[in-house]
Amino acid sequence: MTEQGVRWTADQVLSLAPDAASRTAGGKLGTAGPWSEAGSGEGTVWGLCKGGGSRPYQTVVDLADPAGPAYTCSCPSRKFPCKHALGLLLLWTGDGGSVPAFAEPPDWAEQWLAGRRRRAETKQGQTEACSGSGAADPEAARRRAERRAERATAGATELEQRLADLLRGGLAAAEQAGYALWDETAARMVDAQAPGLASRVRELGAIAASGAGWPARLLEECALLHLLDQGWLRRDHLPDALVATVRSRLGLPATADGAPLRDHWLVLAQYDTVDAKLTTRRTWLHGAGSGRTRLLLSYGAAGRAPELSLPVGLALDAELSAYPGAGQSRSALGERFAPPAPAAFRPPGTSTAEAAARYGEALRDDPWLESVPVTLDRVIPVPDGDEWQLADTDLALPLTRAARSRPGLWRLVALSGGAPVTVFGECGHRGFTPLTAWPAGTGEAVPLC
């Protein structure tokens, strides 16, 4: 149960926003002006927000659910949470005068809460019924897995032939063909049910137009694709953990079969990547007791945010189960024993030199790894011509192109003010992407993405 005396920070609320526009709009509604009948109690916050029509929008946020915050609003927005839910939470983060505590919510809020409780009870009953009825036919599941593996093998074999044809004819052919060559090849990998191969093939199409030195970059990526193909085609000769990694890189389904690990998991960072068909949310967690940093992936249909939403800087008392694979950090979120709550701890930091070494070591287990999660201790953002770096007494890590284009860079520079800060992010061959910062002298996490 969320304690009413422990309120979130504004940064933690805004980290829930599905996009920058919602973050801005929610910020404008975080004052008492448009709100009436606002209140809180038993882990719930509610209020009426004046809109463009004659009737105010009814907004309720359930903070007591171990699965994370849940929202409802009578506005027509399809964003989740909407700007009214964000504004209400921002109002709640204040001194409490605008959102007083009450023993019970109003009827319109209680109706939604009661409906949530009924649905939760029904879902639990269905889960127990399914568990009691036994697992699905294992023989049928084995046959489906074999058929998919056969299609993936056919796709990898075809891709090997196409890579060989490209190198035999010369890389200049890739520049002349443009995206058409790779789009058609990617479609073939989709047909082979190997979405990981399809994604990597699509990325090749942009390399020929990426400026000076593109042939070397294209050759490097082709070599990694060749390595992945060969890993799959010769998987019988590889260790089980590496085979699981290859399966993951091909995009074949896997189950989180690691033993559940219960810990207080600090939400380090959360951000979305969007393509034409899917929104992927990446959430990084750090265990207070285990010291492990784990990744949660959740998905939403195009144009819709994934359901899982966890405020940065809060901690979960929950179980995580790891996915198979050498060097893999992905886990599945299992049972949650309490709603997210404020946390005073942070992950231990390391130097820039150690961060670079950690990525190099991780490549031995997973040669296709783009980056590793790292917390840098006492680094200072410094300009380097048109670029930026994070520097300490060891060396300087360049920021990735994506990081340099985000508003979070300037927030990081402002937080530092020339003084050392602690920064969590992803460190890889393209550089470092800062995701969260802790300024000196404060324990509050500040999201940068």
C-alpha cells in the first residue's frame, strides 16, 4: 500500500509520460487552477479537471497496485497515462494542501476501483483454473518449435548466399541498389520467422548513405550477420548458453526459465523506441541485495504505449526470472509484493575505463551486443567540438549520436554545472547514452530520456 505521507517527486511522475508532448501538457495541469474535488486515500488519487466542455474530466490514479500505477480518465485521449493523470499526480507531489487525504474516495472513483478489484479476482481465478487443467500438449509444442527452427535454418542459409553474392560482386553494388536490395532480403527473413535477422538486414540499407567510410562499416555489419548465421547453422557444436544467445538474436521465442530472484529493484531508467508496427519499452532495474542490473522489455501496438509503466527512482519488492543466454540481462517480471515506493539507494558507480572494459568483456559472451548497462561515478559532461563526452580522471567516453540529439543532454549539463555527477546509461561501440543522473549531494534520480 502506498503511504500517503510519502509522495513522489515531479521527475518520477513525468517519467511515466508516454511522450514529450504529454510531459509538457501534463506539466501545465500540475497546478490547482483546473482541479476541483481532488483528494487521496488508501493509495488512490482522484480529482475533477476542467476541460473544454461543460463537464469536468473524472481522473483517478491507483498507486497501491503492486503491478504499478493504473489510471482512468473520462477524457477522449488514447495516451496512457493521459495529460490529466500526469497533472493530477504532479498536483499530488506538492505539499498536500491541494490534494488532501480522505477516508474514502467519491462514488465515481470507487466504482472504477471496485471494477478493478473484480477483474483482478476474475483473472486470478482463470489463472488458477488454467494451472489446474495442466500444461499445453508438450508434443505439439515440440513440433511447432521444430518447424520454426527449420524455417529459420532455411532463412539463414539463404542469407548466407546473398551475403556471398554481395561480396563476390563488390560492395559498390550495395550503394547502387539502395534500400530495395535489403528490404527484399529482410522480407525473406520475416517469411523465415527470423525477425532478428530481418531487423539487422534492414539496418544495412542505411549504411551506404551514412557518409565517408561506409564500405568498412557495411563490411563489419555483414561480418556480424555472417557470424550469426554460422552460429545458428552450427549450433550443435556450441555451448548451450551461446546457443540460447544465438536464438535470441535471431528473434526466436524463449521462456524466462531462471529461478525467481526476489529483491528490492530500483527503477534506473525507462524509455521507448517506436517503429511502424510496435512500441518497445526498455526498463532497467538494479537489485539492492543482489547487485544485479536487469532489463525488462514490454510492447505496445503502433501508436500505443506498453502497459508496464514504472516511475524512475522508485523501487519494487518483486521477483525477476532471467531469460536464457550467455551475457543476457533480460528478465521477466514475476510476482510483485508491494507497489513501487521511494528508495534511498543507488547502484555503485565505476570509472569510464572500467565501463569500456566491461563492454569488451561482455562481447566475448555475446558478439552482437550493442551496449551494456553501466553507472559512471563522478563524471563531468564536457564539449568536444560539436560533440560531447563524459570524462573522469581515466578517460572520456563520447556520447552517442542519439544522446546528443535529446533534450536530456542539456539537462545533464545543467545538473552538473561543471561538477561531477553520477550517471546511469548504456555503454557500447557507438559511445555512451546517459539515461539517469544523480547530482552531487542528492539521492533523487533525474531521468534524462
